[in-house]
Amino acid sequence: MGLGTAAVEGLVSAAESACRFCSAPLTQTFVDLGLSPLANSLLAEEDLDREEPRYPLHAYVCGSCLLVQLAEQASPQEIFEDYVYFSSYSDSWVEHARRYVEQMIDRFGFDGDSSVVEIASNDGYLLQWFVERGVPVLGVEPAANVAAVAEAKGIPTAVRFFSEQAARELVDEGRSADLVIGNNVLAHVPGLNDFVAGISVLLAPDGVVTMEFPHLLRLIEETEFDTIYHEHFSYFSALTVERIFAAHGLRLFDVEELPTHGGSLRIYGAQAGSETHADTGRVAELVERERAAGLADLATYAHFDGRVRAVRQGLQEFLEGARTEGRSVAAYGAAAKGVTLLNYCGIGPELVQYVADRSPHKQGLYLPGVRLPIRSPEHIAETKPDYVLLLAWNLKDEIVEQMGHVRDWGGRFVTPVPKVAVHE
Ligand code: ZN
């Protein structure tokens, strides 16, 4: 594998990195996934004769504050340039958003006099439900093409990256928020302190902030190392996120555990000085559970890399065995986690023939690095593979239901984590 210039620059900056929360030097590895291409940069046919930049995909745990994070390397500009993900293409995600909005209105009584701001509001898949209920909203979205789709649906959207400065500007424009929403954005923020400071500025004195992000406890317990990719800078426990919010004058008063993305948290925060939102006790209970699972001990994090290597070995052995027996394998789900998994495990077209995906925007393209061609799900019915490797294992039940006909020709589903498993 050739080392591009970009990869070399990445290696240099990784060696000098400091914790994005507390600035302590990052020295302890959580997991080293080697060099990997940017997970969402799918390749077109004409890109195949060019070499892709690869960057170190190396997660550290801060020895001082225990935040698990990638060392700084790929710039957010490069990542957001080709951002083609439209949230509304996922039915289950839009439904998740609808239920969230119902829940917030029922619990906190938002109405026509309230102000709701969503950070990284995408195409308005969530805010549309507040608009339907007559609650004033504002989206903040850095990708101009995605924001334009939201505006066209009648959802006012400010095209900018969220920061403390951006929050001050919004407040100056009279946009103080009774509810600040951030779903799957906190983990993607390079300037973590600047971002959380901005929430504190934007939030009204008795307002509520909710954030959703994948839960580090589940990542560790289920060996979900493939949820690590370059766009995803930080990996939070309740323990670390409570500390980070407290450092910016925000108090967590509730938390929910959600099944999304292999296990996520939804945290509820308020201004530390606000007495409106009583503590439910659930944050302390969860932190206690994390301590019992070893998340307050550095040694727990040190073991993870070895467990990940064992998963890789198991998957390689399974696929090489299938090839030896002359069995065919297709993959399902051309998402970021598949790119991490296949590149780290060195699984290319010689072991897995193609990857099927429902999104018409991905079909005809190739997965970065390993360069598996992306086909429609109908291609599976045409080629009748012996095994279907579920890269989007978090959607296993949904996919197995949609693809039940795989069993008609004796095909079987395979999940890669927490260890390779064949489902009868
Ligand atoms: Zn730290």
C-alpha cells in the first residue's frame, strides 16, 4: 500500500496531538485501525485508476479525562465537501425524529411562543415535525446543498458551522433557544469545547438541550470498532460527557439509552443555575454502571485493541474458508462502518464480490479503499450468494426481513461483530 502525502501529514500531526477536551497529550492507544480512506468518499468508475489518500485511523483514550478520540488529522473541510447524506432517505430515522418531537412537546410543553434550534439540521427531517405542530424553529447546517433542501420545505436554515461565535451571533439576532437539539453531531465536532460553549451561550436560562450520540459502553461491550471512522472524532461515555458539559456551565438532568447506531445515549441538559429541570437520578445511575464496567479505569481501554484484532482474525478465517469451499459472499450496506471493517480486515473483491445498498445515489459507485462495487439489493436475488455479510449489522432485523428470500436458495446471513456469526 502506497503512503500518499496526506497520510504522512496525518502521521506527523497524530504524534503531536492533545486531548480535544482537556489538552493533555494523547499517548495511550484505544485501538489502532491502521491507514484508512475517508469512509464517505465513495469512488466513481473513473476514480479507480487514482490512488486514494489514506489517513491513520487511530483512537486514543486520554489518560487524564478518559475521553476516547481520534487524533486530529483529516480537516473537516475535506470531509464536508462531498457530504451527500440526506437524512430523509432513511425511513426509520425520520420516524425516530417524529417520535422524539412528540416526546419533547409532551414533556416540556413547547408551543408557538417557543424557539427550537437544531444544530446540523440536515434536510429538515426532524424540524419538519415541530413546524407541523406550530413551534418556531431554526436549523443550523454547514452543507449549503442540504440546507437548500430544508429551506425549500419551509424550514428556516442558517448555513454555518456551529461554534461559540455562531451562537453569539444567533443570540444577537434574538434567537436564544428554549430547546437546542444535536443528534449525531457532538461526536463529529473537531472543536469540542468551542461547540459546547456555544450551546451554553445559545440556551435560554430555563431551556433544555438534548444530544444523541453512540454510547462508548456499548462500543466496548459489543466490540463495535467499525463505528470508528475519520468523521467521528469523539466517543463518549456518560462519565466523560457529564464532565465536558459541566466545564461549560451545563448540568445533565436526565439520560435515555436508545437502540440506534448500535446503542446510543440521549442526554438532557440545562443551565447549571436553572432550577426548572429536576435531576431524575438516571445520569448518576448510568455513570455508576459505567464505573462497574471499568470505564473509569485506563486498563479497560488498553484491552480493546487485542479484542478487535481477534474479531479481524475470526472474520478473515471465515471468509477464506468460504472461498476454499467455493461459496460466494455478498455484503449488504455501503455505510461508513463497512468501510472501516473491510479496510481494517483487508477484505476486498477476492473475498466479497460486491456490496448491495438501497440508496440509488450509491449504486454504481465503489467502496473506498477495498473498492467493492455497490449494487442494488435486487442484484442479490440475481446472483444468489451463499452468504450475505451484514455490514449494517445495526439494521439486521430490518434487512433480514426485507431480504428473507435469501433463505429460499439456502443463503445465510452473517454478522461480523462482536464476533463473526452465521444466522440460520
Ligand atoms: Zn483529556
